Amino acid sequence: MFINLSGDKEITKLQKKVWLASPTMHGEEKKWINEAIDTNWVTTIGENINEIERLACAKIGRKHAVALGSGTAALHLAIRLAAVKLYGKPATGHGALEGKRVFCSDMTFAATVEGIVYENGMPVFIDTEYDSWNMDPDSLKKAFELYPDVRLIVLAHLYGTPSRIEEIVKIAREHDAVIIEDAAESFGASVGDIQTGCFGDYSVISFNGNKIITGSSGGMFLCDSSEDAKLIRKWSTQSREDAPWYQHEDLGYNYRMSNIVAGVIRGQLPYLDTHIALKREIYYRYKDGLNGLPVNMNPVPSGCTPNYWLSCLIIDREAMCRTSRDNSRAAYIPENGKSCPSEILETLQKFNADGRPIWKPMHLQPLYGSMDFVSVKEDAGADIFERGVCLPSDIKMTSQEQDVIIEIIRRCFE
């Protein structure tokens, strides 16, 4: 099928769907899944779980890991643990953050925030910075001026790019605050020689189906305290006490990872560096191919090495055509020499390619509209959301397919 855009020639529709980011299997996954089945370890304990916990610790540089059913579950338990240690065990029926404010990344996936709300806390959203698309340290400083009693920070490393985490850690220490590091999207990324997931008091990675290493689902809690890891294991298996019957003295959750899911992850983990290298090639192929357009790729701050999980672009303000969004739809007026995220995404879809808007900031979500938002200068997150696009970043995408995608984007600006 040929579709005619402005330009000298028609562009051929891609024969197969090019996804934003989909699982890439290598074969070893079957070996460990089959071993779990053959040995009858089809449960939430087993050698696959033990091994991926060991491998995650070795890669990131932490002492203890607990494999859980999702990154969201890991974030929830990390937040609950921090709250209990900061404020004490809550009364039955109350969250561990009852009435407490928590500083949180604003431009992120909802899971970063949800654990705070599960524990009845009040998120205070910290604006984004343009240099990394992550939590702005200057806005965090301002937040502490407004709310000096806050003791907990939950921050995310967006799209595989590390935040200015060293500066944020310094600010946190000045205020005796605990950091939970949401490294769900940044597994394998580093600041200097230190991996993301190694900076927070507690940290989390994700093995969701679209992540750089996947188990179809799954997540991991990481820390350096054996007591903390033991407590997370207990909570994640319904908080059963050491008794010959089912004895419960604390609130528990059914959050443990399956040994089958862990088998997929075990087969994936040896390919982390390969996946990162392929993601990096995609990022720089976009960067070169889109050169000359009024766009920029998502930033790579100096001193860090992203995992390049998703390649994104942001359109220059003066090159944005007139556009409008409500809570479920978008509209735009095409203009020569200009474009917008909606036009690019709609056009990619016509050619069988997947793309997404940038994460909508949490303070703009109807669910969280009444929560506090702190920014030193401008609402950077809302601006990036307005002008940004997540591009097809699947490592199975061929260079020829990416060339078609680049040409489609270029035509949108003609």
C-alpha cells in the first residue's frame, strides 16, 4: 500500500507493525521455563527466582533483592516500608502515610505515585527539568522550603535517562529524607560508574512486557539491609508468621513473583547489554535522520549513560501547529512547515508504526488535580508533554523500517 504525503514520492506502508517497545525473546527463556515445569517448581519460590535476585544485585550493585509480581507492587512495598520506618506501624485500616506529604516526580507513569496513595499519603508533585526530563533539583529545594517536615522522596528516571540523582541525594540528606528510586525504566543506565537503582535508600526495577528486559510482567525491590529485604518478602507473601498454622500479625499482600515469570527474566538478563546497544543505535539513528528539523531528541545529560529505553523527540515551540487536547482527545490544524505530536502519531499509525505521547504530568491528571505542585520557574513537564513524542523504539525494528519512520516524520513538517 502506498500513501502520498507531501514530497516527491509516495511512501510504502510498513509490511509489519513496528512497535513502540515489545518483548524480544532469544530462546534461553524456554530452557528455564521448562526446567521449572519439569522440576514442578510452578509456584512463587524456585531457583529461577533465586537466580534473578542474585543477578540483579550483581548488576546494580545492591546487597539484597526481592522479586515481585510487578514494578508497581515493588514501589508500593518500598513506600510502605519507608513510611513504617519513618512514622511507625499504622493502625488497622489506615495507611502508613496517613496525612503525610511525599515529594514525587511529576512527569512519570502513574505507578510512581500510586503507592503513596495506597498508603493514604498526599503526593506533592515536583516539576521536571529540561536537561534530563526528570525531577528538577531546584524545584525540590523550593518544595522543602514550603514543606520542611517532608521525609520521603519518590523519583523516577524517565525513558531510561538518569535524573540528577547525585544532587537530589545531597538535598535529601540535608533534610534527613529517604529516597525511593523508581528505576523501572532505567535498568542498566548509570551515572558515572554507578548504576541507577543504587542511589536510593530503596529502589525498584520493572520487567513489564515493554521494558528493556522483560518477563511479561514482574518487578524487583532492592536494598542493602537484610532486615528490610526479609520484611518485604514477608509482606509480599501475605505476612504469614513463623507458626504451624496461618498466623497473621501484620497486613500482607499477594505480591510475590512466579517462578515461571522468573524463568523468562533469567533467559533475558544475559542480553541486557545487547539490548542497550541496540536501543542506543536506534536513538542516534533518529538523531542523525531528523537533523535539520525543528526538533530535538530527549536529552542525554553529561556524566551519565542512559539505557536509551525509548527514543523521544520534542518539537520547537515555533514549529508547533495549532493544537488542543482535552482529557481524551486531541485536535490540530495542519500548517506548512509545522507539526505537532498528534499529527506525527496519527501519521505513524497510518503507516503501521506505533508511537505514544510523552507521559502526561501527574498534576494535570484529573485524579490528582487537587494535589500540590511545585515549580521554580515554569511548568516544564506540561510543556514537554505538549510538544513531545515517544517514537517507535523496538529493537527488532530494522534500519530500513526506521528510515521509513524518519521520512514520515520529515514529511509531517513539509
